[in-house]
Amino acid sequence: MAGHSHWAGIKHKKGKADKQRSKIFSKLSREITVAAKLGDKNPDMNSRLRSAIQSARSANMPKENISRAIDKSENTSDLNFENIRYEGFGPHNIAVVIETLTDNKNRSASNLRTIFQKNGGSLGTQGSASHNFNQVGIIKIPKNNIDENKMYEYTIESGANDCITLNDYYEIRCDKNEIYNIKKKLEKYIDNFISTEIEWLAISKMEIDKSKKTDVINFLELLEDNDDVQNIFTNSKFI
């Protein structure tokens, strides 16, 4: 969600106060509930749940909201959420990969198709846009109190591929299949994580100038406002 394909970096910078925070909390709560339902209720025994809780804390989600989301997993036996990926091309032909967590895939597909069509884009089949991206494990760690040299040292020891220093945090990149093993090794040295996610990184960027920027941002915001959408990745680069 920073300087690459993940839309959340833009969304957090825009920061639409209470409404945006409510949306973020809702999506984080759903992920916590599903992670707790599918695995152990103890985050120490459930890496997906642990990562979801860490993301919630980084977003300043209250402890009671997190506890409520975990408790809710025991009362949703009749709900079957699925992780479904949608792909397509948005305004000005930007490639888009959307990850959803939904209990009704027909509703999700219909709503997303409408958003694409109304904004000059088209929703495609799986594989239609994702060939423009690589899937990579991304672990984000706040920079405060961690020396850059130390962070590079931890990265090498953990077996990760790369450490990128950004404004407020370090971005550790690794093989997607090793993300939780590497995260566990980093936890020996680091207590605070921003997020642990498998992201779609654009192989090459499409530059979006000022004349096209409004179209693209409006489109991405409409996708973000959809309750089923968890993550959005695009190859757009604003200039």
C-alpha cells in the first residue's frame, strides 16, 4: 500500500476521516472473523489471524473491536466466506487485480462488473490482468527505533529477498510461500508490524498524468467502497 501497485497507500494518504476509518475497520473485522473461523482462535497458533490483528492494530482499531471480531467467528457457522480474485482493465486501460472476501460471489461479480463498465473499463477472466504482476510476500515494519543496518541484517538472517527503505517503514520482500516462516524469524527481533500480506506487484508501471488522474482515482475509490473488496492492486503510477 505504498509506492507500488497496492491502492491502500493512496487511500490512507487521502484519509477520509470517519467514513474511511469505518470502512477500513469493517474490512479488517471481516478478515479477523474469517481467520479465526478457519483456524485457531489463539493468534500465536494462527498466522493468518495474527497478521490480521497486527494490521488492525496498525490502523488503530480498538481492542474491543478486535475481540468482538474474533468472538463473531463462533456465531457465523452458517456463513461461508470465500477469497475470490477478480481482474480487469479500468479507465485508460490500467490493469487491476481485486481480492475479495465474500459470502455471495454472484453479487460481488455483478457489482464489480457494473463499476468497471460505468468507468470505461471491463471486468475480465482470471489471468486477463494478473500476468502484468508478480505475487510477492510483503512484510511492513515501522522504522521507529530500528536502525537501517540492523534491519538489513535481520532481512538477510530471515532469508527474505530484499529490504526496501521507505519514508515511514521498511518493506521486506520475500517468496510468497515463505512469508509466514520469514515473519516468524523476524518476530524474534521485532515486536511491531504494520502488515503481512501477499501482494501483486506490477512488473512495469503505467504512468498516469494529471489529465487522467481523477478518472483513475474515482474508479479506485468506487472499488474500495465495495464491502466485499479487501485489496486492490493496479499498475498505475501517478506522475
